Amino acid sequence: MASASPSFNLISSEDVEGTKVCDLSGNKIGEIDHLMIDKASGNVRYAIMSFGGFLGLGHSHYPVPWSSLKYDTSLGGYTSNITEQQLRDAPEFSDDSWTDRDWESDWHEHFGAAPYWRESGRSAGSLGESSGISRDPGVSREPPGAPREPLT
């Protein structure tokens, strides 16, 4: 396993892959298949979430805005205000979608997340009011055991 030391604010993408994603009631709605990272900034922009199917068959993949996920230490997974129905009703997605800013705008709007290219004054990968998820002391974007304050 490729985990970074829990004393740092780092986690390997390998350790994020396969992590469950739950709705705000704690019901599993999928799991993270892989991440999409902005090549220029290095920030995670989307978590590609696997949803549906049975025993790995018939599942679909949905790019979920990274800003709509928060790590919940008590669940050992991510929580989101995204619902199963929103995933089913999501705009059509194809590999060509990544080059279409209008599609990205529609996608972010569908999931109630601020587009990362319009965020200012904060890291585009961090959560804010636009995500629709309130900050809870038991919920963080960091992996278990990671400090909440930046290292100096």
C-alpha cells in the first residue's frame, strides 16, 4: 500500500481509489475509481466515481467535482450532498466532455458545486459554502490521523 505518513497532509491516489462515497445520511452511493488532476496546478478536479452494477458488472462512471466530497473519519470514506438520483439524472458524459467548458459548467451546476476555474481566494480543491456541505469537526478532507493545520 502506498500510504504517506499520517503526520503529513498527503495521501496516495492509490489509497483514495476504492474509497466509498456516501450521501449525507451515510448510505453508500458508490466508490472512487480514480482521480482527474489538473496538469498545470496539480490540484484534483474530479473523482471518477463508480456507481451501480452488481459484482463489478454493469456499473457506470461519473466524474464528481472534487469540491463536493469531504472525508469523514467516522465512515472511513467520503460524504457528499450528491444523491443517487442526481447520478442517474446527470448530463451525458463522454471522453470528449473534458474539452468542453460548457459541459463542465453544466456538470458542476447539476451537482451544486462551484466550478473550480471560478473559485478565488482559496485552493480550488478545498470546500466552501458553494459545495452545500457544512463543516463538521468530525468530517474533513484529510485522511485519518492527518493534522488539520498546515505544517510549518
